[in-house]
Amino acid sequence: MSEEIVQKQVDTGRHVILKQVRTYRWQFVLVMSLLMLTLMGTIVFATLENPLHYTFSKIGNYFPYREWYILWAVLTGISVQIAVIFLFKLENYEKIFPQVSIYCATFFLIVTALIPSLKDEMPFWHAVHKWTTFLYVMSMIFALCPYLYSLTRKKPRLHIVLRNWAFLILIGSMSSLIIQGQTGIFELWFIVLTLLLLCFLAFMLYREKIDKLKARLSR
């Protein structure tokens, strides 16, 4: 094989690697941008009224923020869905149930915001709202927990961090629910820590992929 052909193959290989690096970089920017936008939007919406007294749904239904509530739900659902799907693909995680669960989470969150949560005026729809909220939380758990478990098996160095983070979300959410009752703090804790967990995973996993590709270029 001539040197020209060998060099052409090397250049082709480098071009493929550089293209993959650029793909990972724009995916990382997209995922982090969506997650940070959702994080800021969640904090802003939750503090439109006192989250120690009002849940997200009460802020959206009992105050003149209904359109903002629906917008927040759409933004959060779609942003988290996109971020999780990209993270699944990044690690070649192809389990069907978690993928279906993240789509269900988006659906239940948006439906929850669309359904009026007016206990006295619309008791039936208020009950439906409660169920869709519960199904949203369960869908998020069923989407993320199997994936996190898979990551800890593939990357043992992340085991302690992911385990403690999961416990922090669970214990913090349950503690706020027990101490404060059904207020916005419970929702704020669960959503904010989940978003920060996804940001951490995106940073660690994309950096790892990009660093490995760069190492191949330097050979």
C-alpha cells in the first residue's frame, strides 16, 4: 500500500473523529443550555409566590400565572426529555422501558399543567391532576433509576456520587413533604436536584467522550 493511500486513510479517520467531536460538542451545548434554562425557569416560577405555602399547581391555578405554568411545564418536560434521550444515546443505552418512561413523564407533566387544579370548583379534575402528578414522578423514577444503575456498573467511579445524589433527591423530597406538607418546596427540591444531576452527568459523560476522541487524534 502506497504512502499516499495510507495518508489518505489517516486523514479520513481524523476527519471522522473531528466530526464526532463537533457533534458531541454541539449536543453538550444544547443539553446544558436546555437544562440551565429549565433550572432558572423553575426557580423563577416557584418564587412567583411563596413556595413554602403554595405548590406549583396552586401558583398556576389560584394566581394569574396559568399561562406561565403551562409554559414552564412544556419547557421542563421537553428539555428534560431531550437531555435524557441524548444521554441514553451517548452511552448506547437502549432499554425500551426507560425510554418510554421519559416520554410518559413529559406527557404527564404537560397534562398536569393543562388540567385545572381547583379542588372546590372542579373536584374531579383536581383528582385527575393529583394522579397525573404522581404518574409524572413515577415515570421520571422509572426512566432515570435503571439508567443510573447501568452507569454505575459501567463506570464504578460514579457509583458513590450517583447513589448519594439519588438518596439526596429521595430523602430531601420526602423530608420536605413530611415537614412542610404539600408545598412547592417538595416539587422544587425534586425538580432542581434532578436537573442538577442531569447537568453533572452531561458534563462528565460528554467530557469523557470528547477527551477519548482527542486522545485518538494525538496518536
